Amino acid sequence: MALRHIALFRWQDGTTPEQVARVEEVLGALPGAISALDAYAFGPDLGIGPDTFDFAVVADVADQAAFVAYRDHPEHQAALAIIRPLLTERAAVQFEL
């Protein structure tokens, strides 16, 4: 039973392009550091629809144990330490593929 994790971020007012680039940098390193990830994608909203979040992360893993391994991995936790101070809102969901 493969799982997909989707996280959506809404940045605080004043979040700079440089800060978002840093987020992209740390997220980009995760697939090479976390073997539990089967597929990984992220990026800013394209601004083509109303009422959207600013940024999304999508991670595919094999099962719940793999999700926990990703969630709790020190590199992921380090990325979250960079992301959390920039957020006004976060939404997340995990579902079976």
C-alpha cells in the first residue's frame, strides 16, 4: 500500500524570494538523504487559480513505516526548522495510492 503525502504552505507576509530559494535548496537535498522516498516533488504555486497556498510538497513512500521514517528523519526535521518560521499556515494529508 503506497502512500502519498502532500503538504501545503502559506508564507508569512514579507517572506523573501531568497528565503523560498533556501527552502527549495534544503528540500532538494532530501531525496538523496532519505531512502524511504520513492518520489518527491515541490514548488511554488503558479498563481493561476484563486484561494491557493503558496507552496506544495508531494512525497510518495511505500507504506506507513516509510512515511514515519521520512517524517522523523533528521534531514527532514532540519528542513522543517527552516520552513516553520516562515509559515502562517500549513495543511497536510496522507492517502493511499
